[in-house]
Amino acid sequence: MRQLASSLALVIVLSACGGAAAPAPTPVPTPTPSPTPSPTAVVRVGDTALGKILVDSTKGMTLYTWAKDIDENSQCNDACATAWPPLITTVTTIAGTGIKGSLGTSKRKDGALQVTFNKHPLYFFSRDTAAGDTKGQGSQGFGALWTVVIDP
């Protein structure tokens, strides 16, 4: 009788635990919404000793144009671009807060996209070390006049 009770108890325990386990439900991934591309602000208006001029939006560094650039195609390369680094971007659609003129881009001879203002390439001056510096204003470096950009 004891053996029968033990066998019966074993059968009850096995039936309670037995049977095929139900497969775990497959998690359904939650879709991640892709961001809507928006214009990137790379230029803004800044206040300097010369008044309201265009500066880059990240550091507030003064932007210049060069009289030798007669259109959107930069003439400043090699040593010139070392002293007057171009404002480069990776996007073709750009915007600037409070800017009245037209911002755009043009392709440099090395393939990089340079930001333009009213179809003229924009540059930094290597001797400007802090936001608001305008040390390049009036320079005749590389054979033509450099001027800060005043947005009319």
C-alpha cells in the first residue's frame, strides 16, 4: 500500500509539473520614430564692437567675406585657407536666426560644402581667438580686402 501511495504521489507531482511548456511570446519591437530633418542653424547674428555681424552659431566666432570671391566659388585655398579657414558644413539646407540675407552652400575644390551668405563664401580668421574678435576686419591678406559680414 505504501508503494502504491508513493507511486500515486509521484504521478500527481509529475502531472502538475508536466506537459509541454508554452513558448515564450516573441517580443514585438517598438518602432523608433525617425527624426524629421530640419534645417541646421550654422550662422547667427552676433553683437561685436563693430555692431551686429554674422558669427558661427556654435562658438560665436566672426565671419568674413573676401573681395576676391566674386561669386559662390571660393578662391581661397591652400595657405589662404589656413589663415582664413572656410566655414564648412555637412548639410545643404541651413538657416540662421534673425538673418535677413540668404544663406546657402557651395562646393569647394576639395569637395567640402562651404557656407555662403548672399552667394559669397564665409570664412573665419585664424587670429580671432575669442567670440566677438574682429582682428581680420580690413585685412588685405592674399591680395584682396577681408570684411566682417553685416546683415543689412
